[in-house]
Amino acid sequence: MTPALEVDAVYVRLGGSDVLRGATLAVEAGEVVALAGPNGAGKTTLLRAVSRLVRPDAGEIRVAGRPLASHRPRELARALAVVPQDAPMVFPFRAGELVLMGRAPHVGRLGFETRADVEHARSAMARLGIEHLADRSVLELSGGERQLVLFARALAQEARLLLLDEPTAHLDLSHRLRVLEQVRCFAASGGSALVVSHDLGLAARSCDRAVLLHEGAVVAQGAPAEVFAPERLRSVFGVESELLRAADGAVVVVARAPALRPDS
């Protein structure tokens, strides 16, 4: 089966520095992949390259088996949806209106949403438990509430690939679990997701595979228990850690302390 996403030896140079250095990874259909790494490793830049906000200097990105550049904007919006870590809110749209904007790639030439489009938007909000926010201005919402609205917009978009940049960063524990549950449900229905996360514990528990970026290069990818091995986290993050197993068999990553430097 054709992978949902292929990133092949991609280089991105910004401000005179190599932000991505030959990054290579793939996300298969029905798979949730965590993208982890220290601050400045190139995670967000990789997402921006896949969403065509940054042009690679070398390498190729393919979505659904086709070169990224070959997708027309409307076509690409049907193929992938992006949930940014933070999106500036300037206009006082109601939350329900913002979620409905996710239906734009599916709206006909006249530009009017159908009853079905409205139902898709309502359903997306219901799955996240935020129907009560529908008539509130997005300018009045908390950071976590805005994050949930943006995720609902991506669900309403019905793309087959989700790009999520720290989707649980501003959320309380209950909503974190709800978002991760919806990502798993999305994958179970045949969708795919690439999830940037600093929370290695949640990444290990909720993702099928993990990719570790360090200084713009992919240094490991595979099962979370292998990628987040203590010796690797010591090398990449500079922390002492431990891998535990929960009662259900899930991997739990526990950071214990900063790693000691050789000269300390």
C-alpha cells in the first residue's frame, strides 16, 4: 500500500543554517507516528515543509504517492490537514464558524456549505466535547479551547493525513486523553497522523512508531521502546531516564534527572 507520507532526504536551509539535514521518514496508512526531538531539532520545520509553507532545498516529499508540488491547493487540503501549535486569532469568528471552515476543500463552486457540511463540523466538535463553544468568539477562548477548536476543524476537513504540532500542549489531562483517543480512532478508520510531541510518555503510549530528530537529522525511528531507549535519550536530550511497562503493556518513559557531563 502506498504510504500516506514520504519524506526522502529532505534538506531545509534557513537563515544560513541547515535546519533539516537529509531527513527521511514515512507514515503508512492507518499509522500514528510520533516526531520527537529537543528544541530546535527541526520538528516544526519538517511539518511546515510537508504542509508547503517551507520549500526544501533538496530531497522530495510525497503525499499519497505523489510529489508534494504536484498537488493543487484544494487537492492538497483534501489530502492533509494541519493543526498548528498556536495560530494567531485576529478576527472574532465564532468557534463553530472556524470549525466549518475545515469544509472549504469540499464546498462546491458556489461557495455555500451544505447541511452535510454543517453536520460534519458539529460532529467534529461533539467528538471533542466542545459543542458548547460553538457560538463563542475565538478571541474569548483560552489557549486550550482554541487548540481544541483547531483540532475539530482538522477533523471536519476529512483529510486522510493529519499533521499535529504539539496538539496537547495547552490541554488538561482529560482533554489530552480525548484528543489522543480521537487520533487513534482516526487511524483505525484508515487515516494517518504525524504528531510532534515533547511529551515522550504520551508519544510512546499513543503512537505506533516514533521518529527522533536531532540537529536536523533523523537519528532513530521504529518502535517507541527502541527509539526512546535510555542511552539514546541521554545522548540526544541529556537526561537520565527509565522505560517502564504499564499494566496494559504500554511503554512509559520516565525522565529521572539531567545527565551528568563527563567533566562534572
